[in-house]
Amino acid sequence: MTIYNEKQIQIMEAAEELFAERGFDGTSVRDVAKQAGVNLAMISYYFGSKEKLMEALFRYRGHYIKLQLENMLQNNEMSSLQKIYSLIDSYIERIMKQQCFHKIMAREQMVHLKGPTPKLIHELKRTNQELVQQLIAEGQRKGEFKRNIDVPLMLATLIGTVSHLVTTKHYYQKLNNLESLSPEEFQRHLKKKLSTHLKSLFKAALTYE
């Protein structure tokens, strides 16, 4: 695990905003330096290049996802279904809080098929999928989950549903006559709706109930 200092995190978060807004190709190291309020030499010192900066950003964000899933797998006090429910809530929370990073993921998957970014995305997806597969397999061994669960499609349903609703929330709010809610109230409403819907869906798909 790489430990990043406050200045490195400041630079990565500035880069994250710009990569989300302009894309990787549309952002220069000079842009990042200006956004972060640091000089070019500091970015070169800490990261070496724009590609290495993007790699660091993926490691930084990906580490906490991996750690959360590993801790969940090692928790012997939760049932397999409770772990799935916790997984759902953690994804909702993370996508809502890290919208720039998930915008980068969505944009880069559509735009780039070659180069360093697709490799980073592939590695992050592979790690997450393997850990979720372990979680599902544990439930199957205990007889709590059905056999023949399509984990990639399950993850696509989870991430796709949350991402779509979060990125198009203004339409959802207007279409469902929720414009009287404050931003905070609407955020809570959306989080609760997503959590209830996805848990119901996954319970039906995974369990014998």
C-alpha cells in the first residue's frame, strides 16, 4: 500500500476534477499545477508524468474499495446477505461522494481502448470482481445463495443503476415532482430509494426466499 502525503492528495484531487471535466487527453500537467496551486516541478517530483499521476489516482481510490471488500470478507459476524447489503450501501455512498472519479471511469471506457488508462480500469474492475466473487462463493458454500450467479452482470447492475441515477438526478427529481426538496433532503431520498431497490433486487436474485 502506498501512503500519500497531504500535498500529493491535493494534486491528485485537482487532477481528478480536471480529468473528469476535460478528459485525460484534454488536461495538461500545467492545468493540474494551476488547479492544485502548486508548481510544475512539484508534480514532476511526486509523480513524474501525467500518466503516473493517473496511475496514482487509481491506486489511491482503488485501495479503499479493495480494503473495504477484504474487511467485509473477513467479517464472521455478518451473514452473506448482510455483506451484500453492506456492499450495496458502500457503492451508493462512494459513487455519490466520488462523482468525479466515476465520471473519469465512464468517460475513459468510452473514449480510450488502448493506452495506460484502460489497463488501470481493467485492473480495478478485475480486483473488485474477484473479491465480490469470493463473497458470493462464501454465501453459496453456506447454502445461503443460489448457484450460477452471474457476478459481472450483478456488478454491472449495481454500478450502472447507481451511476445512472446519480448522473441524471436532476431529471429524476423533476420527473418525480421532488423539486420542493432541498439538495440535502433529495440526496437522502435518492440514497434511500437506491438502497431499498437494489437490496430487494439482489435478495431476489441471490437467495432462495
